[in-house]
Amino acid sequence: MDVAELARQEPMETDGEPADQDEQQWLAELYTLVRSAAGIDVADVSPPLLRQYIVSAVTPFLRCCALYFHLLTGVRAPAELQQALPLTAQLPHLLRYLGLDSLCVPQATDCHSALYELVFRWCRHSAASLAQTPVRLFSPGRVSRLIDLPHEYSDLIIQASSFRCECGESDAALSPVLCLVCGVMLCSDVACTRDRLLSRRGMEGHALSCGAGVGLLLLVRRCKLYLVHSVADAIARKALFPPPYVDRFGEVDQGLRRSNPLTLQLEQYAKLNRLWLSHGVSDEVTRYMEEFSSGMILD
């Protein structure tokens, strides 16, 4: 929801502790400061409603912080956080458990000046471009997942057949690669990417820009899945991993040698998604490289 629409909304009922008026006013001032620094027209907003939307957006993150704090220190969470309370009712208990006095920073003058300087630096950065996009508040609670794949592998083949590489080579579309993180189609042809590897483009460069060095790339024409761990200024490492498509016997066909119809195995794709979510791709690549160097993997 656009934050500018908050002025046209009515405050909602909350089950938490009543918010401090100074805190509400401070958040409204910060909202005005951010829009002004970004060059966006300043709109009137209801301080209570603005705080409610900030609470709904920040509480899921604070819950993750509390869980991490508990696992790190062993300090038990209060009984209130172990009950099924609404998000607005959990906030004061989360703040106390994490040792935070308030939703906002201390009101000291020096903190104000440092915060204002930080806001202006962020908003005036060339990469921010806040003036080109609406300012929105949203909940960060949705868990990321890999892209949706078609049930029939033949549909993926048809999708890849229309791919054309930006390099313009006539035979570059023979080796399209699908990124399972963002869904973009890449070119893996050696002749196409040889001159671009120095600039960290191609498959390895995409892993750096898309997944912070972690990539899950499906070589469509051969039904081979590669896990990629790419680090800046270093040679990328790759590992073969069973693709999520199997034939009617439940077997994978890497290389499409048997030409049997393949369908998506949801259990295997869910396993791959859990591996990606748990940051296990790099460990899987390392294990594969160790087995390959020891001769346990022949192909």
C-alpha cells in the first residue's frame, strides 16, 4: 500500500500497549524527512496509522531477531511470546526481550543529526532512485522460494526454443540455461561467453548478481542441473545435482539420452528449494568438488 494513502485510512484497533505520542510524532517527522530528502512531495499522514503499518512490517523481522537471540544466548523468551498473540500485541514484549526501549531511536540531539545525515546520504545516492518509485510499506514475512516450473519438461523445451542470446550468434540458442532463482534464460555456449568471462558475465556473473554468488542453473537442452558457487575475483565452482524432472520410472535422464517423457517431481524440487533456503548450496558444491578430486565421481 502506498504510504500516501494512509491519510485516507481510519486507524485500526490494536491489542498492544498504547503508543507513546512522542514516538508517533517522531515517526511522522522521519517519514516527512525521507520524502523531502528523496525529492517526493510531502503528504499529510496520520501518525497513529503510520505507526501501525510500521509495526506490522517490522514485527516479523523482530521475531526472527528474537529467535536468533535465543539460539545464540540460550535466554528463554518471556511467556507472552510463546502464546498466539496478534502481531501488535507481540511488539512490546519483543522490544523488552531484545533490550530495546522503543520502536524508534533515542531522541538525543546528536542521534538526530547523525540519523538525518544518514537519511540524506541514502536518499541522494544515485542507486536509490526513490523519486522514480512510490514509497511503500510492506511486510517482509513472505518466505522466498524458487520459481514455478511447468509439469511437463517438453513445455520447458518449447520455452527455451524461443530464446535468443544478446550476443546475436546464430547457434547461441543451442545451450540455453534457466536460472531457478529469478527465471531468466541465459546462454551457456562457450563460444558465446568466452570473451565475457573476464568481465564476470555469463553463468558465473549471473550467480553473483542474482544470488550473491549462489546459482541454481538448469541446462535445458540436456536436463542437467548445476549448483554454482561464484566468488568475486575467483574461479567459480560448479556441481552437478539431480534435476527435479524424472521419467515414469522415477529416474532422472541427465543428457536426455533415453528421450523418455519427463515430468516434475515435486518432492525433489521441494528438497532443492530447502537446500537453497538453508544456504546449503555452497556446502553441496564443496562436497561435490571433494568427491570429484578423490575420484569418486567419474562424470
